[in-house]
Amino acid sequence: MIEFRSVRKEYPDGTVAVGDVSLTVPSHRTVVLVGSSGSGKTTLLRMVNRMVEPTSGQVLIDGDDVRDRDAVGLRRSIGYVMQSSGLLPHVRVIDNIATVPVLSGAPRAAARERALDLMATVGLDEELAKRYPSQLSGGQQQRVGVARALASDPNILLMDEPFGAVDPVVRGELQRELLRLQSELGKTIVFVTHDIDEAFALGDEIVILAKEGRIVQRGTRDEILEEPADDFVRDFVGLAGGRREMTLRETPHGTAVVDGSGRVQGVLRGGA
């Protein structure tokens, strides 16, 4: 379990990235932090592995304050995936994945064997192991990034807009892959995105943030859509503009699903 207790981050110039925020992330769940730029979501995520130190307040993992942990050791014990994948450009895929176990003292041969297993886990062909990151597609690079984050078998995964730089088709594939992995591995995941549809697709719980990390609403997809907390949430999730208000329209080709602005969003299929 991850717990934020009244955390605040204020920079020397007076800029407040995160105000007084308290939040609990349950074990073995995916909690998505979603909000526009400046909402503090990435700052909160980076407090977990001490890439950002709070000005005040506490961040605890299973009841222990992260400030009592060695920062390097803490980071090696937590999986971290970022938007750019963060792969070492002059290191082959297999050794990119094996980086953290080797740094932590694992024999290189065992770390590489683990890396090959993880490539299969994240849907990468073993023949890619000897390639360099520049020889991979964007989606493949992100899969390598996920495999590297899993290499030390961490309990916690931090994912900072990891699929934001790939095209929509690949993004959908990566989202489905993450859902599959989570169903098998049961990690504690903090996932940051600005995309509410991605948040709804991946999160067991979604936390909608406003300026300075103010929590506007927290809940499941259904809870937020059925009972938005205020007009800000209604607008943010697409209810205010009618994008999620669906009706049915009969056409010569069947029954179309139409949003509040009259745009066709899909078709209605009969049951088998």
C-alpha cells in the first residue's frame, strides 16, 4: 500500500506543484492519476520513488516512510516506466531489461535469462533481444520499458504517461497488454495520464486532479460517470458536451450509436 499524508511540494521560486494532498493507493490495484498539465500528477508519482522530495508531509509504503530508505535502493525496488521508455540507446534490448538486476548484484547470465522470459511476458519476440532501441518501433520500445520495470519483480509499478508517444492503434494494444499483465501479476500500479479514456480503460480507481493536486473526485469509472462531483468533472470526462450521452439511430445499415452532438460512435450488434 502507498500512502500520501498531507504532502506538499513548493519550489524555491514559490511555485506550488502539489498542495495539501492525502491519498491511499491499495495494494494490488491500479490507481490512475488523471488531470491536465499543472495538476501535480507526475509530481505525486515521483514522490513515491524519491525522484521528487516533498516540502512537507509523508509518503509511506506499507507503513514505512520512503525518506527512511536509501534513495538508490528504493528506486531499484520500484518499477518505473516513462513516456520516452528511457532505454539506454547503446545497450542491446536484453541488457536494457537486465540492467536493474545486474546493478543489484544478480549474475549477468541469470539476469539475461530473466530478461528473455520477460520479453515473452510482454509480447516481444526473442529475436529482438540483440537489437538496439533505435532498431525497434515505438510500441516495441515501450514493451521493453515495461519488461525492464518488471525485471526485479517489484511490488510497485510507477507509470508516467507511458503510452503517450505512440499512435492510437499501438496505444490500444499496449493498454490491453497492461490489463493482461496486471490480471496475471497483481502489482500495485500508480499510472499517470492526461487522457480520461485511458484512465477509464486501465484504472480500478481513478483520481481526478485539479490545480496543485487538489483531488476533485475519486472513484471507479462507473461511479464517476454516474455521479460526477461537480461541473469541472462533468466537463473533464466529456459529459458536459454530450460526448458520452448516447442514443440509438436506425439506419439502412443497422442501428447506430450516436453521441449528444449527433456523431456516430459505433454500431449496436444483436446478441448471438
